[in-house]
Amino acid sequence: MSDPSLPQYPEFPAAPPVYPVTGPAGEVGVPEPPVKPASLKRAVYFICAGALLSLIEFAAAIASPGPLRHTLKVRLPHDTASQINQVVDSAIIVLGIFVALWAFLAWANDRGYNWARITGSVLFALYTLVSLGSLSILSLLTWACGLGAVILMWRRSSSEYYRRPR
């Protein structure tokens, strides 16, 4: 019995019915989540390694910008010290963005987002073009991590996982 002096609210609709899922042999149960293939797991490890190498490069640039400044003076001999300092500051910011991008793409690819695979592949191609002039060991290792990740993300087993229904 409801009190007529209180406002009357409509009843909440009932939850939608849950229907059992049947497998190929007619068995009833809840479907298992798709298993992440080993190739995708290894790709994510490569992406994490690339993030770590970028973090090391970022920390080194912050702790000791002298080598970067010297390299820029050699490559840009007509620029003033102020211009070189601006380029160094910009490079440090870009390195920080690289670290964040690597980490974000590791997270997104680990969850199987296809857009993350495509974005990572495009960024790897851009990184390849940009790093052609820089042949430091650290940048070469970072590039190798990106190459390994791209190859593993586009393997057949990984592609099937990216295409799975959500």
C-alpha cells in the first residue's frame, strides 16, 4: 500500500532477459573471452621496450643536454646559441611525447584496438623517416623495437585477435 501523499514514480523496467549461449556442439554456457595470441603479447613487450628506451633517452637529454646541444651546433652552424637552446628544449619535449605515445600504444594494442595497430604502424614509418639522419645506438635499438612490434602486430594470429567482436 502506497501513501497517496507521496509522489508516485513509475516502476523501473525489468532487466532484459539473459539467454544462454550455445556452443557448436549445443552445449550451454558463457562464451570464453578470446585468448590473446603470443605474437600480440610479444608485440606489446617490444612496444614497452621502445617506451623504456625512449624514457632513457628523455632522461639523458634532461640530465645532460650538452651532447644534444653539441650535435645541433655541428648540424646547424649558422644558428645562434639562443636558437640552439630553443631546439634543445623542443627536442626534450618531443622525447617526452614519444615516451607517452609508446606507453599509450602499448596499453591500446594490449587491449586489441585495431586503430592502435594502425596508428603504431604509421608512427613507426614516420620515426623511420625522421631517424634516418640519427644513427645513435639508442635510436637504432628504439627503431628495432618498433620494427619488431609492427611485424608482430600484423601477423595473422594478431590480426584475427584485432578483428574479434567486442
